[in-house]
Amino acid sequence: MKQTTKDWFIAAEDDLLAAKKLVDEDRLTNVVAFHCQQCLEKCFKAIIEEQGLPSIKSHDLLRLQQNAKIRLSESEIILLTIINEVYIDARYPGDLGLLPHGKPTKEEVKTFIEFCDALFLKGRVQIGY
């Protein structure tokens, strides 16, 4: 396995750990959602790297998922689409981690974390890490 792949997975795991540590803080659900988005982005980039595909300078989870060739169910695609909405340009910190309807609920971010856990494992299994 390439060192860059490992580095991407370590960074993804750091975001997942941060999300898990913050999930019980009602005020920080937006930050948890952002860490979940970042975790998935880094997982997909790790897989793309390991497969020797051209790197993609994108934060679009749907595009990255397709390029990483990770198969998802219809319900997983819907959840990925929702999490994809939380990414914003860092120039707008007031909107960090918000969904189109506003701040995510604790239940939503708990679902995001479960999904990230599953995709993190799926990605690692796909490349044998």
C-alpha cells in the first residue's frame, strides 16, 4: 500500500474520531457534520490514490465516490448526497457544516457517523488495508 493512501486514511480516521468525540455536544452538530464530510472525502481520495487513478481536486463526495468505484445502495447514495451538502468554502465559517435546512440535528449527525464508519471500513476492505 502506498504511504499516501495510508496518510489519507489516517486523516479520514482523525475526522471520524473528532466527529465521535463531539457528537454529544448539542451546539456542535454542524462541526460534527463537517468532520463527517471530510472523513468521506479523504476515504474516497485514499482509494483513488491506491488505485493509481488521477487525483481529483474536488470536494464533491458524489464525484469522488464514482471515481473511487465504491458501490453504494440507493439509500446510501441519498445519505451521501445529504452529507455532500455540508461542505462549504472555508471563507464562510458562519455556514460551516450547515445543511440546506440549517443546523443538523443530533439524530442526523449520529446517522452520518454510522455511515462514515461503514464507508471507512468498506474503503479499507476494498483496497486491503
